[in-house]
Amino acid sequence: MTDPVLIGQVEAPDVHVMTYNVRRRFRNLRPGSPDRWDRRKWLLRRILAAEQPTVLGVQEAFADQVHFVAESLGPHYDWVGHGRNASGEGERCAIFYDTQRLTLSRWHQRALSATPDTPGSRTWGNFVPRIVVSAHFTDVATDRRLIVFNTHFDHVSRRSRNAAALMIHDLVLAEHAADPDAGFVVMGDLNAAAGSVVHRRLEGDGVLRDAWDVAEERIGPQWGTFSNYRRRRVGGKRIDLILAGPGVEVLRTGINAVRFDGAAASDHEPVQAVLRFTESATEVPGE
């Protein structure tokens, strides 16, 4: 039986991007809990093997979960990103990429804080460290550069979320000024709904655009992206987002709320989009 596919592997010049909070692994759960990693990881593998995104940003993944995701994607994928704690351990916002399409030139991990280059730092009211990982790629098919940001905002502190949104917006502006011909993508679990203050601060002056809003085609309904293993809900909040920056357009997007005999692979639904580089990336949208 072939597993359902929302987008699947794409051909150049298209780029398939996916953001997915895979839900951290917990111990000592009751046997029938839908949160058990030893059960749901096989559902996650089925989704990733079917979709084969060009770039995947995950959130909440421990080291063993990162390695499981890599194995599920296949041997031609690689990844960057380490744990959010000062020691380099803990949850990761890893970025996976298809090495047959993308060549990595450099990557950086920053704390979402007033001291971003201090690992594990937290200065905006969040009790746990929060991070953003950026990766610079060259697409071997088009020779265009692609800069990807993957993040996970705090689930409690509104101040932290707002400050993080401004920080990432400014990072994109700075990277665009340094490399105006590159394409930009921001993805992650924002813990804030589309249309919120956090969302508006990220979009700012039109530098970043919500893929769901600007896509030429939407695949399927707008499912809420945080189900907590419950039934899928049409019209629910979108807190997991892909935002397109300068240099890329959104051809199609969708929220992958697939179930396997009623079971979900995570408490979040992955969000996916197909992007294409624009002919000219030198102008910021809205200018």
C-alpha cells in the first residue's frame, strides 16, 4: 500500500520545503498514549519517506530523534544544528537538506536572546533556551543561493516571542543586504497564530510573506497545525509556518494532516510548500 503524499519529491527548479515539530521524546508514558515515540516514529518515517522535501526544518528533536529523521529521509540527506542548551545538548532545530540538490556553504546557530552568540542564553523571559538555526546553500540545479532559517519560539513568554520575531526579521534584512541575489525562507513553530502580533512583526514591511497567504495554490484545507493528537480541525490556528522572503515565490502549499488508522505521527502537523527562485532577487518585496 502506497502512503498518501501531499507534495512529494519535486524536480528542479522547484524547491520543496517542510517544517515539522516532531515532538520531543518522553519516558514513562502509559502504554496506550498516542505520544509514545516508539510507536509514532514509524508513522513519522512513512511521512518523510513519502514527501522527500528538499529542505526540512524540525523542532523539539533530541539527538536520537534527529538521527532517526536522517535515516528516514535517506542516505543522500545531511543536516546541521545542535542542542539548544549551553552544553550543546537538548532539543534541536535541525535543518535537513537533500545533498543531491543543495550544497551547504555555512551555517550558524544563535540563541534567541539579547546575547545570541552565547549558547543557552535567555534574556527575554523564557524559562528554557530558544534558538534559530540558519543555513546557506547553493542549488546545484540553478546555481542560486538559498538561505534558510529554522526556529522554535517560546510557548509561554509573549515578550520572548515578540523579541524573537524582530530578531529574525532583522537577520533576514541583514543577510539580504549582504547577498541580495539569494532566496530566503523562514520556517518553524512560532507558538503564535497567523495574524498575531508575532506574525505581523515577522512579516514586518513585507520582507517575509506567509506562504499560505501568497501561494498560487493551496493543497487541501487549512487544518490547525497543533492537534495534540486529536482529530483534525479545519480552520484551526496555524502556529507552524513557512515564510517566503526575497528571491522566492510560492507555487503551492499545504498542511499535511495525514493519519494512519486514526493515529498521528506528532502533536503538530507538518507544513509544506513548493518554492521557486524569482528571476530577480535584488529587491525586497514591498519596497
